[in-house]
Amino acid sequence: MKKYILPALGLLALAPSAAFAKDAPTNRFEHEGSSYSYTVTQVGDTRVISGVEERTGKPFTLRVGQHRVRGTVGSQQVSFALRDVEPLKIETATLASR
């Protein structure tokens, strides 16, 4: 499970700073057949991504620094370099145009 969630969560490490509102909205994504919901908050110079895998209820918390991501997925400690992050392939929608 860890090898599947880490690349997906890595994308969140690169999330735009617009998600750092005081009352952070809950976001969702799907990866490898699992759905995740999460919030992103700013604590000093660190982004904190907190969420849950929706089917199992397994929580995760990631602290994103300048070069490294550290945290927990369930009860498992995780740590990986930001350069190892692989973005998810996000489908784009085409809106109607004139």
C-alpha cells in the first residue's frame, strides 16, 4: 500500500499555495482505485497535509519541507525526498467555448 500512496501523496506536496486558506477546504483524489480526502494547512514554513483513505479510514499526515516530506500513513512512518515525487495524471476537462 505504501508504494502506491506515496507517489499520489507526493503530488500533494506540490499543491499550490492557494489551498492554504485559514479554513482549509477538503479536497479529494483517486489513485490506484482508492479515494483519499485531505486538507492542506500552512504551519510556519511547513505545509501539513492531513487526510484519510476513504474506504479503510486509514489516516495520513505529511509535513512538506523545502527538500523532504515526512509523516505517517496509518501507523507507518514515511520519509521521502521532494525530488522523488511523481505527479498524478489528472484528466483535464474542456469547457464550452464560442
